[in-house]
Amino acid sequence: MAKFTKPEKSWALYDWGSSAYSIIITTAVFPLFYKAAATDAGVELADSTAYLSYTIAIFTFILAMLGPLLGTIADYEGMKKKFFTVFFVLGTVSTAMLAFVPEGQWLWLLICYVFAALGATGANLFYDAFIVDVTTEKRMNRVSAFGYGLGYIGSTIPFALAILIILLAQNEVLPLSVTNASRLAFLITAAWWILFSVPLFRHVKQQHFIKREANPVVQSFRRLNKTIREIRQYRALFLFLIAYFFYIDGVGTIISLSTAYGTDLGLSATSLLIVLFATQVVAAPFAILYGKLADRFTGKKMLYVGIFVYIIVCVYAVFIETIMDFWILAMLVATSQGGIQALSRSYFGKLVPKQNANEFFGFYNIFGKFAAITGPLLVGVTSQITGNSSLGVLSLVVLFIIGLVVLIFVPEPVPHEPVDEVAAE
């Protein structure tokens, strides 16, 4: 921690807090909670997985459409923090509301999940864009990877607490039903997320911006339209976004549907939670390692490595039969999921003009979010047609291969400004 400045540490600590949402809501407890509610209501396993996939597609489409415009408006002085705050409040409040959905109401669970996910992903749009305000291009790989590393470490604490409460409830050590224990996990998630967001609100400021103009919304539409018309001037950035669109699609789909997939394979909820906890622990040092290796071998080469690992994951998924197979698959994912996301963020951060960071991270968001529509739909449709979730995961291979091929043609980032080292405070 001493190697990083106060703004860098405060920015990274948000990942420590918000990643509790990623593991407990997106990946682990909520999908199990939802699957149980849907099953009790008589919904078939493959159908409930498909409905979850379609729900993910809906909220990602909404945010993808709003992202570039919101980002363009947020480029004005003092606006980035305000937009971040709106989505942060929406995400934390909706996450807490999951705890109060009546038992068996699986459709209402999905509706609340839409709003929670909109808040979480919307806040992350502006959080990602803040990276240009807290550090330099030379330090960006390390700082981005540090954020992801802290996120994996920090998320294990509320996740471990949630697992402990659920297991104690299952064994009747605590006077709680498993359902209410899961509800308590949702409240813990919201509280943890809020607590560790305080440093960002206190110490992270928007350093790069555009001076405010009259009719900011109208002017934002004009700037957005101008950027789209002049996209050829940003060839490297645009090529990277195309590559990112495909490979991050596969990454996000595997993360969001891993628990539902494990359930379809017949793995117990307890086994899945333990595997996912171990995945978080292993992912933390590997995310930081990716950042260090990127400084030595370039971020682009390390992105190649991450994509290749995910191709192996998709192929191996077809042959899963036992809990040990799922362990192997999870550990493969753990070696690369944080690294590939961290280096994608820092690679893009080096490509964008700093004063327009929100606008361009809005495009980063729209490509990432539209990608997150394609993957879940692909898995959902394939799973329903074949009746086999493993073949749905295998279908993601094509997305990783396309992303890898396009990434080969993306040139290395050219610095937009001096990149002197930042002295640690």
C-alpha cells in the first residue's frame, strides 16, 4: 500500500468494497437463491438459467444505450462524481432490497436484480474513468491491477461471512432458515460496499474535464455525434473496442453464469460456494501478477495469455463430470479473470484523451455491455436448444477467438502526456 498515493489507494479501495457485489450477488449467493426460488415455483433448470441470462441481457442493453451520453455529460467539470453517486445509491439500495422480496417470488427477484445491476455497472463506468484522474499512464497497469487485486481480497471477507452464516443456518446452529441467511448476505453486501466507498468520495477528484457550457445536454449530444463521425481518427482505440467486445463477452458470461451452470451440473450449493471462495483468494495475487508482467512484457501480450486461458476453460467445460473437474475449471478462471479485466481497463485508459475520458469510457461501457448481451443470449439459446449447459459454455470459444484475432491488429498505446512517476505520499 505504501507504494501508492492516497488518491490511488482510495480509488482502489472502492474495488475492495464493490467487489462484494460481484461475488455475492452476480456470481454466488444470489444465483443460488434465485435458482432455488425458481425451482420451488416449478421452473425447469435450463429455463431458469435462460431467464437469468435474458435478465442480464436486458439490464446491460439499458446501460449500454445510456453509457456514451452519460459519459459525455460527465466530462464536464464536477459532473463525474455526481453521476457516480447516482448509480452508487441505486446499486446499494437495490442490493439491500433483494433481502425483502417475498419468498418464492422469483420474478420480483429478477426485477430487483435489474436495478441493482444497473447501479453497480453504472457506478463502475465512472469508477473506471476515474483511473485517468488518480494516476499516470506509466503506473496505470499497476494501479488497475492493484484495484482488481484488492477487490478479490476484500470480497472474500463478506463472502466468507455470508458462507459461514448460510452453513450455520443449514446445520441449525443459528436460528435462521437458509433463505433468511441468504437475505442477510444481501444486506452485508450493501453495507460492505457503502463502507469502503467512503475513501473514494473523500479523496478522489476529477482532474481532467471540459469547462461547463450552456445547454450541457445539447452540447453533449453534439460532442458525442462529432466523436462518432470522427471515429477514424481513433483507429487504435476503435480496434481495441472491437476486440474487447468479443473477448470480454466471454469473460463476463462465464462470471455471471458460473453458479447457475454448476447447479445444472448437479453440484451442491455448499460445494459451489466453497469453490467460488477459493477462486476469489487465488484470483487476487494473479491479478497483481498480471499487472507486474504487463510492465515487463506489455499489456497486450498478457491479454493474449488471458484470452488463451479462457479458450481452454470453455473447451474443458464440456468434459466436466465431478466436483474436482469444477475445481480445476474454477482455478483456471481464477488465474486470468482479474488480470484480463485489469489490463483491458488500463490499456484503454492509455488510449483515450484524458479530458474526454468519461465519453470514451462510455464507449468502453457500451461495447462491454452490448457484448454482455450476446454471450448470455448465446449460452441461453444453445442451452435450451441442446438441453446441455456445457455446450452453451463451449459456444463462447468463438467470441474469444475473434477477440484475439482483432487484438493482434491493435497498435501499442502512444502516451498523451508526460508519464513521470508519481511519488508515494
